[in-house]
Amino acid sequence: MTAYNMTAARQVIIHGDCWPVVSAVQAVVRAMRPECRCDIA
């Protein structure tokens, strides 16, 4: 049986080449998880 680690991520790194989509995803992540660090790479 497969086990999953359901620990919340403390850091989110977003990779993408479409700046409006990347910045929109960053805004959503920051709204849902304000305690996490969200960087654009």
C-alpha cells in the first residue's frame, strides 16, 4: 500500500513562461496559504 506525506508545504516555487498565469497562480497560493513562502523562478 502506498503511503503519502500530507505535511503542508512551507515553500512553493512556480516555474512558467506565461507571466500573467504565473503571477495569477502566485496570488492564489498566497491567498490560500499566507504562511508559506511563494517564489517565482
